[in-house]
Amino acid sequence: MSEIDDVSESDENHVVFAEEPVRLRSGQRRTSRKFSTKTEALLRRKREQWSATRRIFALWHSYLLLIAACAIACSVLVVILFWHVDWYERYRESGDIVEFQLHFLATFIKSWLLVNLSSEMLRFCYLLAVDSWRDDVFEAYRRALCFASFAEIAAGTFYVCGWPQPMGNWRRRADVVFQLTIYATLDILPIVTFAMNFASWRIHYALASLVLVLACLHVLLFLMAWTLSNAAMKFKAFRAAWKSNVVRVSRLGTATRILPIGRLTRDGTPASVLPDRVLESTVMAEEVDTDSDSSDEDSEEEEEEELPDRNHVLINEHLVRKAEQLAVMSGDTPIDVCVPLCMAYRALCNIFPLLLAMTATLFGLVASKPPVAVIGAIAVCMVLTLAHIGTPVIRPRWSQSFCESETRLRHLEEWGEVFCGLKYMSQLRARAPLCIMVFFMGVLAGSLNWWYSMWCCSFILLACFAAQLAVLFQKPWTWLIGLVETFLLVFLCLMVLWYNPLLNPWQDSALLGILLIPREFGLQKRLAAGERMRYLALFALGSFQFALICVISNCMAVERVSATESMFCLPGSPHCEYYPVDYRGALGGRWPICQMDFPIHGKAVLNLADFGMMSAFAYEPAQHVPYLLNEYFPGWRVAYAHLPLAVRGAHHDVTTFFEFTSADNSTAVFAVRGTTDFFDALQDMDLWLPVFMMYIFENLGPNVVKLWGPSIAWICRQVYMLQDARFTLTFIHLLQEVKARMKSHPDRNYYITGHSLGGGIAKLVAAEVQREEIQHAGRQVEMTAVAFAAPGIGVAEALLFGEDQLSTNRYTSVTVRPRHDIVSRIDHNTGATIPVGCRGNPRHCHSIYATLCAFYNKCGSLRPDVALKIPCGWCEHMPC
């Protein structure tokens, strides 16, 4: 007797599943049931173990892709930094303002296109990390490589249908090859690297760099595969629209399920529930003929797969999961505070452009900056106009002369809106980031009273505004005008780069194509997945680019002058008072910072406070330094001073430093000045901007800088060397001077000291000099760096010199790190680190004078034979 399971009680035909049970004896039945229970438990346990293993691998993949994103962002910053600094050094002496502006425009075009492309790559880093957590690991990535992502491209998101059915032999074999490649490069090679590191007890940076490069290549392949599939689908959709047809992309695949009506289950697949029914999903979009009289709504409808049994419906796994999430959210649920917060955030984003424009206008009026007020008023008018328009409903204006081709125009218009992002709101979202960047540059130019540059920025804003308003009147020719506009913009950029090259015309033209092709020349179909991540990356990289433009603009707006203000007062000056620092004897000052001595000659030594005082001298006016040096260090003299005031003649080296020599010529101390003006700030960015980006990623994942910093620096250096093989150091004159002194006077004791930027440069010079000394046979001349509140050099050194310096720099530097100081926590210190207390805010604790006060408060003068006095007002605990 058969057991019949009715799916529905209706009188219509339905599918009947019949199963003839096998009759067994009672003993056999119990044994079979026991065996089945054990098998199910074993399978369940193995499934749980595999699930845990998969989560571990997904966590590792996410971490590795985070490091890859850091490498991509740092490489982009290095390239943008090189382009802007190289433009500034080449063309700042140009007398033709038009030529100067065109060269800047060429630099900005390349940089902005690179920022947009890198934001797309960072978006795909995020999507690849999300893809690693799927049950079918990296399924979206593998489908893109196998050109099976057309349903996802049409939907604008991932995981809508799974793999197409039938899959095909060539695609199945290619997927196996891709899986082996992915696991070999992202899993097996890192395991081998970690095993070698553990066995040799040292980090193999070459293998780590290879792992990181391969991870970046996976991201690039994902982006390029998606772009090629998108372009292929765009071309096929255009052919269909030209024939007055539409495209239909089937969403049937491995994620398709059969849902019997009246039964809450989706476990059945089409093959198991309907064995005689073959459901094939199209690998490519297929053309569907439409009537010329059909409406726009009818042309957008997709044909549904018909099933022979009306008691079953064809559904998609992705949609079912969405429905389950919505079902959980429905009903009597608690109030979610995220909803009003998200609504408030959305409202703030809507009024942010208006607030920004009004703030600029008010600032220009209050600060007496007419150019800022002008560009702010222009922006206010544009924002109010666009806000008044809102989200318009644009209806085509059909012309009588084109009545015969009305259907074709309608389909081409839909093609442009859907596949090229030519809708009104899509174009507004695409133009908004560029307009915001240009507006900020216009405000910057206005604050510097650069009228010509301000009007150039205003012209670009007005051009974008006019192009946006023109969309209201272009239908049904939006698709054609959009293509022509894209061609004209590319041609204009090509002309600017051709006649104002930074490399050479052919290289710049090829670079323009490389930057535009992955983004389909701005005619991308919208991808909703990871869109917030792309905007976040665009904001971060755009902020760095604007900060660099601000620093360079201020360098051009002002002339570098010698230091005029002094923290010391000369005797006889009005209100000149000094506070005596007491000597506490042999029993006083037993803190570790008080016990460090550096020999100079005989029994004479220098302590940390002495080096701090010499670092403070580097900030003083050059004419005061000899007097102060002799006052605090009797018999010492200034042997050399490098004051690069004429920066227009010295393009690269802007480092200010002094060479102090003892009375008996036994010791030489180089004191390097820290950051005091925009020229020093530009040098800061040139040396440590990529490292600063790494420390942003350090907050997202553990040991980003310590473990992967040298590998990321190696990638950045290779990218830099592709631009310019010279890689000129900004402190090259200091390095050459130190080498010359050590070669001519090898019997001296050599020290180099500095504060902030000066301390970082001091450590870089000492490490490089010591490395070269180790390579030479014979007696070695040593140099020790004593730095105060200075950034580390662990990654910066690998970026500049391109080699593993850990064997030298950990022995050549001493860094004094005040509490609450931020600068000294950038990059990691590989030498000795001495902590110093400080109760103030980060800005106060970064001061060299606050560090000296902490020394004298804990240690006293440490000078039994010389009276030590410091100016009143330096220290709170030393009032006069």
C-alpha cells in the first residue's frame, strides 16, 4: 500500500509523490534506525566543525583584505603626493599664471580620477571580504571571473540567483582552477610564510610582500571581471534597444527553489521536485521583442518562468532570506533608536551643502574675504535651485519628425538611464563629490585672495550646475547627449594632459585611459552593494588630497623667512628674567631619565636634557644661536648652519639644521629643527603621510603596522619608483653633510638630535649612516640619534631606503616620548623609548619646552659646576 502526500486539496491537477516503503523485520528496522541516527549525528558534528573552520578562514581572509586595502590606500597617497610635490617644485617659478593653473589642473585631474578609482578598489576589497563569509566561499568573485554575474549586474547587487544552470563544462573547470588559485595564494602561501617565520624566528618580508601583492591582485581582478561583464551586458543591451527590444536576464540558478503552495518549506530544488522539468538560466541577457505600442511599464516587466503545476511557485533563495528578515522586523517589536538616528542623518546630509555654502558666505563677509563670499553666494544659489527642483519627473518631449522612431528612442533612453547612470538623480550623485572638492578649493583660493583661481573654481561649479539642469530638457536624447558629453570631457582631459604633462604626453595619456576604463568613462551602471564604503573611501582620500593642496597653496602664498621669535631673552631686554634650576646632588634625580649619559670626552658627558636644549636652539633665530650655545655649553661653537630660506632655488632640501662642536673638537652634535611653517608641514607629509594612513587602519585590525608595515612600504616604494627613479630625499643635504664630517673626522663622537619632525629626520639619518658604516670594512664611526616627541621610523625607513633596517636602527636611536603626545605614536619606534610624564593636552605635551620642564622637575640641573637658568614662563612649577 502506498502513502500519498497531497500538496493541495484543490480539484486541479497536482504533483503526487509516491513512495513504496521497504518491509523489514523488527530487528532490521531497529538496526537501520540506530545506524541512521549515528550517521546523522556524525554528519551534524562534521558540519559544525567545517562551519567553525570556515569562519576561521573567513576571519583570516577579512584581515588580509584589510591589509590589502591599507596597501592600496597608502600607494594612492604616495602617488598623489608625488604628483603634487613634483608639480610644485617644477612650476612654482613659472611667471605665466595661465600656464601655472593649467599644470595644476592636469595634476588635479589625474589625482581626482585616481582617488575615484581607488575608492572603487576599496569598495571591492570590502565586497571580497563579505564574500569570504558566504557558505560558498568567494562565490560572487568566482562568478565574476567565470562571466556568470549578469543577473547580479542587472539587479545591481550580489547573491540574487547563485550559479547559472546549466553551468557548462568550461565554466565548471575554470571555477575549479580559480578556487585552487584563491586558496593557494590567500591560504597556503601565508601558512608557508608563517611557518618559515616561526622556524627562523624572523619575519620574511619578501614573502609577506608577495602575499600582500597577490591579495591586491585579487581585488583588481574582481573589479576588472565585474567591469568587463558590465561592459558586455551594456553593449548587448544597447543592441537590443537599437532594435526596439529589451533585455531579459533570468535569475534562475543554484539559489532557485520550488515552494509548494500551502507548505512552509523551500528545501526542494527544481530537479528534485519537478524531475521532468528542465529550468535553464541564461548565461547572457536575451533579447525580447516588444510591441511598438507597449508602454514604458510593460517594457520593464520580465517574463516569469511557467511551471506545469500551478500548485508550485518558483522563488529565489536571496528573496526568501530578505522576506525572513522583514518578517522578524514586523509585528509588535521594540522601538529601534537607529531609525530616527538614520532619518536625522539623512536630513543632515540633505541640508549639508546649503549649510556649507552659507558658512562660506558668512565667513567671507565677516573676515573681509570678498572672494570667499562670492563663491559662497554662487554655491548658495545653486543649492537652493537644485533643492527647489527636488526629484523631478521628467517626461520626454517627442518631436513630430521622429514619430517613426519613437519606440527606438524610448528604449535607448531606458538603456541610458538603466545601464549608463544617466538618470537625473544618478548624475547629481555622481557630480556632487567633484563639486564639493572644487568648492573647497575655491574657498581656499578665496581665503588667499587668489581671484583668478577662485573664478576658475566658480566656472567649474557653474559648468556642472548647467550640465545638471540640462538633464531636465534632454529626454529622450539623454543617452546620446551623455555619450557626447563623456567623449568631450575625456578629450578635454586628454588635451590638458598632452600639453601640460607631468611625465610625458604618451605616459599621461595612457595613464588617463587606465584611470577611466575601470570606471567605464563615468558611464557605470549603479552597484548598490558596498556603496557606503565607496563614499567613505572617497571622503577619506579626498580629504587627504585637499589637505595636501592646502599645504602647497600656503607654501606658494608665503615666502619662507628666518625665525624671528625667541623663547629665550637676551640680557638687557625688558622683562627678561631667568629661573635658576637647582642641583640636587648625587642622591637626587634617580629617575631613569636622569641616569642616561652620553660620553663626549674624558669624563664629560651629555644628558637627555642637554640634547633637548640643543634641539630647542634649532628653533631660535640664527643670530642668537651662538650666544645661547656658549651660555649653556661653554666652549661649544656653531660649526655649520643650513638655513634653506631661498626655497625657490633649493627645490628638494628644506631641512634647517645646525652643527655644534665641542671646544676640543672631540664631539659634534647635529641639531635638526622641527615643524614651524608650511614648508616643514609639506616635508612631514612627504615622509609620514602613508604611515599616518597605516595607523588609521591600525584601529581596524591588530598589528597592521608592526607586522605588515615594511611590506606595505615596499609596495608603496615600488609604486613611487614607477613615477620617478630618483626618489630624492628632502633631507639629502643633511645626510651628505653628516657623511662628509664623519669621513673627514672619523675620531669624533657624533650625535644627532631633534624635536618632532627634526627628531624623525635625525633617526633616519643615523640609521642610514650606520647601515653604510656596517657595510664598510675596518673601523666604524658610530652615530647616535636622540629624538624628542618624534615619530618612529620603522615603516618610513623602509619606504625611503627600501631595505630591512631593523638590524641597525634599533641600536642607533633613543626617543623621548611625552605622555599624551600624538606625534611620537606615529610609526613604530625600533630603538629605545624613554617615557616622560606630562599633564597637559597633546599640543602642550608635544612642546620641547614642556619636555625640558619635566626633566628639570624630576632631575634638577644635573650640573654641579655650572649654574643652569631657564626663562620664566617655561614651566608652571618654576615661577619667578
